[in-house]
Amino acid sequence: MFKALFPPAKTSSFAPGKFDVGRVLGTGSFGRVSFAKHKPTGALVAIKVLSKSEVIRTRQVEHVRAEAKILRDASHPFIVNFLGSSQDEASLHFVLEYVVGGEFFTHLRCAGRFSDDASRFYASEIVLALEYLHGRGVAYRDLKPENLLVDAHGHLKITDFGFAKEIGDDGRTYTLCGTPDYLAPEIIKNKGHGFAVDWWALGVIVFEMLAGYPPFYGEDPMETYRKILEQPAEFPAHFTKHARDIIRKMLQKDVSKRIGNLKNGVRDITSHAWFASVDWRATLKKKTTPPMRPRVRSADDTSNFDDYGDAPITTRDAFELTPEEQELFVDI
């Protein structure tokens, strides 16, 4: 539906004046995402606006370039649809599918924790999305509940590809990126990392869904890093035997022994006993019943998102950008 309305491209139909922009849905260090209505078609979308000056100041040009390319090329049921882009002198504008159910983090926070069955349902959708990305040579590198959206029916969509990177089949990358609670040991050690960091992060999320808190929580990032590097996860009593086993295998500190990174790849995950009840083909086709359906009053309902106010993002006058700086964004 969405890509029929908007073939992914940079065209004048995505210019800011073509949208009625509503409330802010989320913010980042150099951008924000707002709800909007496309005037020519009436389509409801989300617009990610990135301040060019902040992208340059934080040295994120290559990350933004990679984000646009990866999203433009992606097509998967559990990845947010990229619809198009445009830019003006001050900002980049990425037009995305609007996912009405809000952040998965909000629903997890409200529930406290999820059942084994519910956690397995969400984990299975994430597994399929990561399998797709890894098959295309892309490491996501920022998997966390805040970067998962819930659609009107209760299925997940991965969003925010700001740290995603194409690294190839045997590639490594060295950028320190991500959120402390979800960082794999090899990222912290800065000795190079690959696709396996995503399976580690999924292990953290599965633990968090079942427990209501992440396994290596610390009062500050340095304490969190120490726990990640030195301590094993401690499981609450209600965790099942199979849940404990797959989490241990995902939270394997030795990357060469981590599930998903072994000879059989993702098959070691999909064939694990914890996923024994999952029909993977039905999951991919969204023929499974979600354990939770968000409260949605209408297609343009934004009540499932937190209130961010006006959330201004531009901290430097756009006209201070030099022609050379503007040139950095020409092919995004």
C-alpha cells in the first residue's frame, strides 16, 4: 500500500510544504520524528527531520547516508517502510510509514513484564527481521525496545536505522555505538564487531521482556559495561529452562561461541527448543495472533506515543553551512 503511494525516491512530492505536520512522536540527538498528513494523497506518515548542522557537528554524515540507503533498499514485514526523502538548506526529511501503536518500550513498561508466550512471539518477529538484514549484509547495531514500534494489529516494526551499517559477510566494524544496556562485549572492547552484536541485544531484550528489567543494569554506563564484561546474567526463578538456555547462548560473551554466529547461523536460533511452538512461515506472513493489540481510536491516533512537546532540533543557523558542507548531503 505505502510503496504504491510513494515509490522511494527524492522528489518534490516529499517537500515539507506537501505535509500538514502534527505532534512530535520521538526525538534524538540531532533529529525528531513527527506525525504528518500528505496533502496530495491524504496518506498518514511519520517524518524524520534531521538537522544538517547537528549531523555535521556530531560527525554522523556517513551514518545518515547509510541509514537512507538501507531503509530505501529494505522491504520486510517487520521493518518500517521508507517512503521517500527531501531536504532544504537546514534539514533532511525522511518520510516513513506511520506505525500507530507507538513504541514497544511503552507497552513493556505498562505491562511490567510479559509471559513466556508473549515474549516468544515478539522475539520471533525480531529474529526474522534480523535474519533479513544480516542476509543483506547489514548489522542493525541499536536493537532496544525504544526502536521497536507496534502496528495497529500488535505486530512489531524495527525503526531508527541511524547506527545500521553494511559490513558484508565477513566484515567487521569498529564504531562504538548503541545504548549501554544492550551493547555486546566486543563493542565495549572496541576490537571489531559484526552481526553477532544483534543476537546479543536480542538476548538482552528477551531477558527484559520476561523479567521487566535488563540483565546488566547499572547506576551509570561504566558500571553497566563492567557487568556486561564480567558478570553472567542472573535469572529470576520464573524463567523457564528453555528461556534460560537461549538467553545464555545469546548472552555468550565469547562471540565465537554465541548462538546465531555459529556454523548454522540463524537456524540454531529458529530451531531452539524455546521457539519450538513457532510456525516461522506463518509468523513471516503475519498469520499469527499478537498477544496484545494497542488501543487505537483512529488511523491518525497519536495517543500511544509519549508527549515530547515542540522539541526544537536546529542549533545552528542553516545559512551558516558552507557550500562544501551542503555538498555532503547532495546524494542522501
